[in-house]
Amino acid sequence: MLVARPKTEPVTSAHERVYRTLRARIMYGELDPGQALTLRGIAADFDVSMTPAREAVRRLVAEGALSLSSSGRVSTLELTPERIEELAALRSLIEVELASRALPRAHFALIDRLQAINNTISDTVIRKDASGYIRSNLEFHRTLYLRAQAPAMLAMTETVWLQLGPTMRALYGRLKRTGPPQYHRLILSALRAGDEPSLRLAVRSDVTQGLRLLTN
Amino acid sequence: MLVARPKTEPVTSAHERVYRTLRARIMYGELDPGQALTLRGIAADFDVSMTPAREAVRRLVAEGALSLSSSGRVSTLELTPERIEELAALRSLIEVELASRALPRAHFALIDRLQAINNTISDTVIRKDASGYIRSNLEFHRTLYLRAQAPAMLAMTETVWLQLGPTMRALYGRLKRTGPPQYHRLILSALRAGDEPSLRLAVRSDVTQGLRLLTN
DNA sequence: CGCGCGCCCTTGTGATCACATAGCGCCCAT
DNA sequence: ATGGGCGCTATGTGATCACAAGGGCGCGCG
């Protein structure tokens, strides 16, 4: 017997729920590169029919988060070194611009929030929580970029993150982390100083650093 | 009675056909900004069921080519001036990089092809063919960027074109064109000279010029 | 014991249907 | 004449089914 939905709860469609959950899993590296998925499997996991599963998958394929074999099988991306370099270059281009646009609007409260997120990152390092590390690291960047008031650029950056997601965890394994990324400190001090050139350099460095581990 | 498909023809799924056609119509400005579409209408137009129509629309929504109202109605984008500025900035960032990467690989044959496309653009100006103008203008850029061997960047650029599509025709109306964009000449001479700084400037100017007409 | 072939079953595609809802127009009352 | 309310219909969502094709596994042959 169906129970009435509490009227305050925003009705979120089934495919939206499937989409959001899969998207987060991919972006935060909870799926391995090249991992195969099936529509019926996804549908069963979320206890919905194939239709919403198909829509969610289509959407993720369109965003480059999943790839479609010629016969229609879906799997997460396996990136070539060239593709990784390209995506890192895109991150660099767009994120430097976003940071630059956020700078004039970055007040103390924002910098405090970023500081707090940086501490969360430390926790994930101590707990060796790869997925949590990726999530809070991206949260650091997203919090800053949100201030740029540039939704299209932010969306584009997030689709790049999405494409890098499964591969990023592989990176985490090779990384001997002892704390938050070193360049986050530089980003914070450049923000405090209102120093745009330093900020651009710090963001570019932060975005590009991980790349080296992946391409060799 | 069904006729056997010629075996050489690549079997392209129904939703792919719908997707490609709609995508081209949007990118080349054949649909007005804010134009409403219905799944059943699209399905009828292409003589398919609602399923492929839904998938094609979902895909285009994911790429930002179409927007979904809260109740799920789909329509093309109506861009605010701020959004247009943002998209132009994205074009500038990515296309300058693509041009820069294409430069070392740009041989005579490529420059000849670009020249030929430029002539096609002249034809569309004479014929006052707005959609053809947009199509061949983008073809000019795509042909150059293809040489950059950077598929992810090119794909990202194309989704920006897609978002600007319906609005670009509005631009065309305000433009008193007498020939190909002036900056195309600069792009070509920079390519011939192998002059990267000039090329970057020319591409940025070409991409940004139209913007001014749209934001005031 | 290894390799290749064929068959079955898994999997994606497209059509159709039932249902809920939002938007729109029409009608009536003031 | 105009504004508001009501009801119909157009429209999106999700489920289910039929079908075709591709991949993987096992069997049989060398």
C-alpha cells in the first residue's frame, strides 16, 4: 500500500535520483576505470524500471562520465595519458579563470570555509579515505568557484571532474599524502592577499600537480 | 512491407538520428530561443516512438542545448547577457588553446581548406543565409581545431556552440555583413606566418567580436 | 590438453500503455 | 467587458514487453 509523500519533500524523479547517485559515485572515484554497468543492474540497484536507468545513463554518457561501446554497453572511462593531459589542461584553463573571477568577491567568511574544508581533507588523509579525499578536495574548489558567479564555467569544470573521477582514485594510491595539497595553502594566502597573479599560479599548480603522477 | 537495409549502411539507432538532427538544428540557429518542443511532437516528426525522442532530448539537455522547465517541458535556451558573456569567455579560453595547439600541425593543405571555407562563408553572406553562415563559420573553426588532436577540448567547445546556437541567429540579424569575418583573415595570415601570439589574439578577437552585439 | 566453433542467455533498443499533473481555454458571474 | 475558477487535454514519467544482436561459456574435435 502506498503512503502519501509528505508534501514538503521535493518530488525528485526516479531518474534524477539514479543520475545524482551514479554521478557522485563516478566523480568521487567509487567506481574503477573501465568498470562495466548494465541497465538492468542499475535498475535493480535502485529498485526502478529500466526506463529511469536508461535516462540517467544517457545523461552521464552525454557528460562524458560514461562511455558507450559500439554495441551499446556502458562502462566508466579508461583514460589514455593524452586524454589525461588534455583534461588537466582544461581544468587549468577554466579553473584559473574561475578563481580569478571569484577573487574580488572572496570575503573572510569564504576563506574560513575553505580553511575548514582543508581541515576535512586532512581527516580523510589520516583515515586513508580515498573517496572522501577526492570529495572534499573538489568541495574546496567548488566552494571557491561558486563565488565567481559563473554557472556555465562551473558546470563545464564539473564535467571535467566527472571524466577524471574513476582515474583520480588510481592517482590517490600513488600519492603519499601527509596533509592537504600543498598548493591549497598558496591558494588561501593569495586569496587573503588579494594577489591575482599568485592565485592563478597556485590554482594552475594545484590542478596540474596530480597529473604528473598519472602520465608516467 | 519492410525493405532490407543495404548492408553497407551503418546501422544508426533511431535516437542517434533524432539526436544528430536536432543538435544540428540547434547549433546552426534553426530554432528560435525559447522555442518549446514536445516529446510526442519530436517523435511524430521523426516517425519514431517517444522512447528515442526522450533519449535524444535528455542527451541535448545534458549538453546544455535544451532546458527543462520544472515540470519537465523542454525548450531551447534563452540566454541572459551574463550567460552570453560567460559562454563567450569559455569559447575564448578553449578556442585560443585549440588554435595554439593546431598551429604547429597546420600545413598548406589545411590553410587552403580554411580559405575555401571562408569563400563558402562569403556565399552565405550574399545569399543572406543565416543558418548557412553559422554552419560554415563553425566549420571554419572546427576544421582548424581538429588539427589540435584534442578531442575533449573540441567536444567542450562544441557544447558551448550548441548553447549559443539559437541566440546566434539573433546576432546575425543585427550584423551588417559584407563578407567573411574580418578576423578570419588575421587567423589565416597568423597560421601562414606561424605566429602564435598573433594567432591567439586573432582567435580571441574573432570569438569575442559578436558578443558585443548581443550584450547591449 | 588446447583451441575453435556454436549456441544460449544476457543486454540494449524501441514501442506501447497507464497514470499523474500542469497548463490552457472556456464559461460564468460580477 | 473582465477576472477568476473549473475542467479538459496535452504532456512528461515510469513500467513492461517484444525483439535482435553480441558476448561468453562450454562442448567437442584435433
